[in-house]
Amino acid sequence: MASKRLLDPAAVARLTGLQLRAIAVVEGFLTGLHQSPYHGFSVEFSEHRQYMPGDSLKHLDYKVLARTGRYYIKQFEEETNLKAYLLVDHSGSMGFGSGEVTKLDYGESLAAALSLLLLKQRDAVGLITFAEELTEILDPHSAMGWLGTLTSSLEKLEPSGRTSVPEALFNVAERVKRKGLVVLISDLLDEPDRILAGMKAVRHIGHELLVFQLLDPLELSFAFPRDARFQDMETDEVQASRPWHLRAEYRREMREFIDRYRQRCRENRIDYKLFTTDMPYEIALFEFLARRKRLM
């Protein structure tokens, strides 16, 4: 059974360093489960073979059985040369946090855990960071020692400047021609139509695209108790407001904003997940990966 210490969100939060936190979370999953919920990023169907006594019925192809009356097992092979690119937004808005964790803190931890997860599958992981422009590009490598380089780069990120999620996506579509996995980690607080156009460009190349939208709970609730002055974290523009007068309309527009991403991603076969920074990232990531596994 997994050490409760490793899976306890409070304990993980006390650990220092992205690499240590990533190891604690991923090792906790590995030792605590009979079968990893995230195995399958790079596992693809290979061929059929005839059922033999003792084979697990888990991979029995019931469509073939219904069509032919014969028992065949789906065989899978693990691809060891998948290239994954983590695309991490560190624009000014990612520095917002109503609690102890900012969206950027959360995104860094999420990216570190995903990096270790993929490296343990012997996949190659690269990192692309961006704000208004791309700020760093680390080409994918599959050696386990690469985790230190990735987490070091993530820990150096500071929230700054405007964001341009579409430009980052179009850059990836232009630069990365070989089909792989692209994971976008951002609050997506940009022009939705242009972002969705960028997502489509990435999908057009043939990449699998995962979109992790990170938001603070206060960005969803707008539950400010008194008059407030709001400062745009990307432009420094200041606006005075009475939040309770705007709350109902704000919440409606935010729901529509999120639902639009969710629906359009579904239409374009893009796996979308909303993360809020009040939920421990390891629990949210586990739920997402477990769902992916069920849908395989």
C-alpha cells in the first residue's frame, strides 16, 4: 500500500523543490495502485491474436467476437519514442493567487509531475515556456536525469507581461512536425477564437493535444466582500468596482467562457480539463488520468 505520507496533499505541499514534489506524487501513485491510472499516454493498439486459456478477458475484442464468433485478444505495444511538449504560460495573469498558491505555482507543479510520469514511461519530454512570446525551448529528451533540467527551468519562471496563447500554439504547430503529445498549461485568459484556432493548428499536424486551464477559485466566484480596485496583472490598468453589483453577470459570463472552451475542445477531439488552485494538483491530475484510462 502507498505511504499515506506521499499521497497526503498537506505533506506534499511541505516538500521543497518541484523535483521532490513530483517524485513524491508519482511514486505514491506507483506504489499505491495495482495498475497505474496514467499508463497509456504512449500505448497503442498493435494487432490481434487468438485467445489462449489463461489470457485476461480485459482486452478481448468483443466486436470481433460478435462478428465472427471467434475469440481474439487485442495486443498492445508500448511506444518508447513518443515526444511530448509541455507548453507552460507564465504571463502576468498566471501570478494571481487568492490563497497560498498562484496559478503559476500550480502549473509548475503540474508540469513537473507530468514530466516525471512521461519519463517513467521512457517517453521524451520537452518544455516550451511563453508569455507574449516564447521565452524558452527545451527539446525533448527521455533520460531520467532530464527531470532536473526541466524542473530547474520551471522553478525559474516568473509571471510577467501580456499573454499570447495563440502565438505559442501556432509556433508549436510550425516548429514541431513529428506527431506527438502537446500539453498546454494556461489560464487561457486571452481571445478564445484565436486560441481555438491555434489549438486546431496543433491538431491539424496530427498532435494529440491536452489543454489544462488553471483558474483561481476567486476568478470563478468573484466573491469580493467590499468595494475593490482591480489591477490588470498584464497591463497594470486599474479599475474601481463594486463587486456585488457585478457578481451575477460576471459568473454567468465566466461559465459561458469556460463552457465554450470545453465544448469546442470536445468538437475538435482535444482533451480539456479545468483545474482550480484550491484542489491539490496531484488529486486533480489523478482524476484526469484515471478518466483517460477508462476511455481507452
